[in-house]
Amino acid sequence: MSFNRSVELRVYGWRVWMFVGVLATVSLNAQVAPKQVDQTASKHAFTHERDVETAFQWPYVPRWDGAFLVGLMSNHSNGPVIVTIDRDGRRDETLFTLQDAGHINLFDMAASSNGEIATIGDALGGERGTTFVARISSDRKNQVVTRVWPYCPMVMTFAPDGTIWTIGHLKDEENTREVAYHVLRRFDPSGKLLGSTILSVKGDTSDQASYLRASKDRVGWYCTRGGEYVEFSLDGTEIARYDGPGVKERDISGVALSAENDVVVGRLANGKSELEMLDRQNRTWVPVSVPQEFATTYMRVYGFDGTTLVTSHSNTELRRFNTKVKN
């Protein structure tokens, strides 16, 4: 199967305008166990900003990145569709295709602050498949595709310097075994590999359920099965590591990192949704309160739009919280 480095991207030409409001490598640091926190009191309080009706049901869990809610439909096909909804309620649907690929499976995607989209996945054409990193221009007319096999990226994000970060595993060329796990690889806008590092973390070998997010000056990785949160400088050097809030993988409803480096983990506990924020100074996770009338039984954390935490309210609604701290 042949992939061109830069090929024209086919785009569905419709845009749906909705009458909604504005949406608005590794140095092993010493591990310090988190202090016990009084769960009856919340140090942080988020205020409800607004609910936004999107009129769109996501078949896969989306994420808020840059200025978009970005998600996916029609995966496992010859043309998955990447869906974005911006702050003005505009929905774009972009058909993602690869030359000679009869089957495409996208693992993760991200959006940059200037409107680019990136995605990772695998593709099958003819007798052999490959894995790839793809970067789509902000006007959706062009893409740069980089074949990365036998590396298999599972999660990704845009760093603030415009590079693409991925974490995944490395297989042997014959695809008979996996030879390295938790592999961090960074790519420049042309698809050139900038660095590759094997990370050391606790827990299971899978990275597919982890969360890779970026702020204005760093990249954060929450390893769900190992229960660790690790931060990196933009050159890929580890700068901090924290034990997680003790949430089982199945109970995590999302992880978000703001431009100002606030980290929020959503969790399901005692039959209701809860939010916890990282207190770096005390190396603890502090409960966050939201107005009782806006709390829901299950709320997914999609990400940060500036200082606004974007979550789900229903299958088609977004619930937005201002995260200004009130002591």
C-alpha cells in the first residue's frame, strides 16, 4: 500500500449551522504518596456557565481540544468521518481517506489552537497494513501522512509548539510480538520523527485507555491502569510525576489539562459523578464542587476551552463550567 506524504483531502462539503450559543525521556522522580484529603470539604468550586445543545449524538467519546469538540463517526471503514463543533455551533464533517486503503481504523484524534486536526490509526490495503500519523490542514484541503509501522500509536495530542505527541507500543516487523510498551514519539509538522523514548510507569502495558493532553507550556499523560499522572517539557523531558486520585480505570469519565495547567479528573463514585483537581504543591487531588442543580448522575469530562471545563450533560448537550477558584 502506498501513502503519499502530502495528498489532497476529500471533504464533505456541508456545514451545519445550529442555533445554539457560543461554545465558548524519562527521569524517575521519587514517588510521594498523596496526603489524605477531607472528602467532605471542597477546596475548589466551579460555577455553571451554560449548557449548549449540539443536536448531535456522538457514537464515540469526543474530546475538547483547542477551539473544537472533535470526535468520530463511521470508523472501521474506508472513509471515517471526523466531526468538529466549534464555539459558534458550526459542525464540520471531514471525510478521511488514504490512497489504496480499503479499511481504516482511527484510534485517537486531536485539534490544535489554529484549527488543524491530527489523527492516528491503522489502515489495510492489499495484503499488508500499516500504522500512521496524519495531520490535516485547518482549511481541511490537505493532509500529511506519515507511516510509522512497526510503531503503533494509541493516544495523541498537539503540543503548544505545533508538534504532535503520541504514546503507544512497538511491534516487531513481522507483527508477531510487541517489543516495547509506553513508547513516546514526537513528530514535527512535516511528519519527521523528533524523538522516541520508552516511559517507565506502573501497571498494565496498554496505553489505549490513557489520556494525553497539552497546556501552554507542557504535555501531561494520565496512565489510567497505572494510576500515575506524568508531565513533560516540550523537549520530551519528564518534569513531574504524581500518583493519581486512586480511581479505577472503569470509573474514570475523562481527564482534562487547561492552558493554565489545571488538571481535572472525572470519576464515577457512589453512584454519582465527581470531579477532582490536582494540587501540585501538596501532591493531592482535591474534590471540586459544582452547583447541586447542575450535578448529574454521569458526566463525561471532554476537556478545557480556556478556563472553561467542557463536559457532557446529555447525549446531545454540553455543560460548561467556569473553573475560577473560589476559596
